[in-house]
Amino acid sequence: MCMAGSPCKEGLPMKKAIYQRRSRGVCPTDVSAGGYQRKRNPYVLTGGILLAVLILLAILVPVLSPYSYETQNVEIQNAGSSLQHLFGTDKFGRDIFVRVWYGTRISLLVGAGSALFCGVIGILYGSIAGYAGQKTDMLMMRLADVIDAIPSLLYVILIMLVLGANVGSILLGICISGWIDLARIVRGEIMRLKEREFCVAARMAGAGTVRILRKHLLPNAAGPVIVNITFQIPKAIFTEAFLSFVGVGIAAPVASLGTLIQDARSQMQVYPSQMFYPIVVLCILILSVNLIGAGLERASRLEEEG
């Protein structure tokens, strides 16, 4: 036993001991990013294979093909499928096969860029609001509600009218309000976790706010965050395709899947294949990312239950 007034290791505060034990790893009852590597399911596998094939074709075809996505040749306009032009040519004699995969590259750029920027902003904003709480949380979330009150498509259209119809304008327009849903999820997870035993122990041991968020809270909130970011990709891809289809998207001669569908709409009854190919690729692209998101969501749910 320890004498009164003498130092004793057994007298260390219980909270500090808990923190030292918890600091070696995240709480076993919480969801961690590593949990996804242990949960293999057909959704992620199927979606990953499809997405990998699309990415490879989007990268390699425009580079290796002898045809350019913007080169016109009126002598072969509206030609059918052949060995030289697998998907045929459009009304300007441009190779549809090259344009489809170049458009896929643009769609992937919009989706990945949107997920990246919205992810960073949403995680930072939600973390600050959730951890600060009280008045700071109230003010930040009311500001987010005001931004979210305006439809996201309106932001995109207004930005494109000011800055022009290009990929950067679409990305900026999507990101103005695209981060809000993620911020709300992160805020909720941070508020749920910040009073847990391991987080209280970290504060008692003198850990700073940044360290607590980076080492303890965000890793344990990784499940819902990763799922939301994944679903942001097909949402952005569909938004770009829809805007291009209605004629307010990326300007010619740059090809996106939406612009290809819009260009082929006028000849749909005569040359339906010109619209068929970009629609199929767009559907497979959105489906593949949604499958990955569904698989991650399922893995997250299994982690929480197990």
C-alpha cells in the first residue's frame, strides 16, 4: 500500500490510465476505416471491377486512338460501326468511341473532384461545429441551412453563367452546397463520440482539440463519412450529365457523356446508336460507384452491429 503524501503509481487517475490504454487503438466498439478492409462483399468487388475497367478505358483510349475527340470529317459523317470506328461517327464525322471515353474521363473528373472538395470542406466544417457545440454549432449549422435552402442546380447554373461553361465552373457550383450533407453527418458523429470514455480520457490527459479530432473522433466516424463521400461521386456525375443534356453544361468541342447524349438527341430516331453508347456507359459508371457505396454502407452497418 502507498503511504500518505508519497507518490504512488497505483494512484494515477483512472481517466489517464484509460486514455493510455485506448490511445494504442480506436475503441473496439466503434467503426474504423480498417473495418472496410476486413469486410469483403460482392457489391464492392463488382463495382470496383466495373469502375476499374471504365477508368482504364477513359485513360487509354483517347491517348492510344489515332482519332481525336474533336477532329471532324464530313466524308464519314453518321457512319455505322466498323473496325475503324467501333461506335460509328456522329453528324460531324467525329469518332464516337473516342468521344465516349473522353467524356467518361470528364465525368470521372467531375465526380472525383466534387467528392474530394466536398469531403474536405464537409469534414472540417462538421468537425468544428460538432466539437465546439453550443452557440458556435448553432451559428454554423444555421448558415449551412441558409446555403442549402437554394437548390444546388441553381448554384451550378449561376456559376456557369458568370465563369463560363467549363469543368471548373461545374465543380465550383456543385461544391457550394454539396458539402452540407456530409457536414451534418460529421457533426452528428462528433457530438455522439466526444463524450465517450476514450475521448474524455484524452482530454483529461491533456490532448489538444486537433489531436482528439485526428486521432480519436474522426477515425471512429470514418464509416458514415466514407459512405457519404462515395455517394457524392455519382450525384455529381449525374448533375453534370443532366446540365449538359439540357444544354447548359460543358461547352463544345469538349465532350462529356451528357453532351454526347444531347448531341445525339436530334438524330435519335434515325441513328439511335449515337445516343445508346453514351447512355450505357453513363449508367454503368453510376451503377459501379453506387455498388461500391452500397457495399461500404453494408460493411459499416455490420461493423456497428458486430
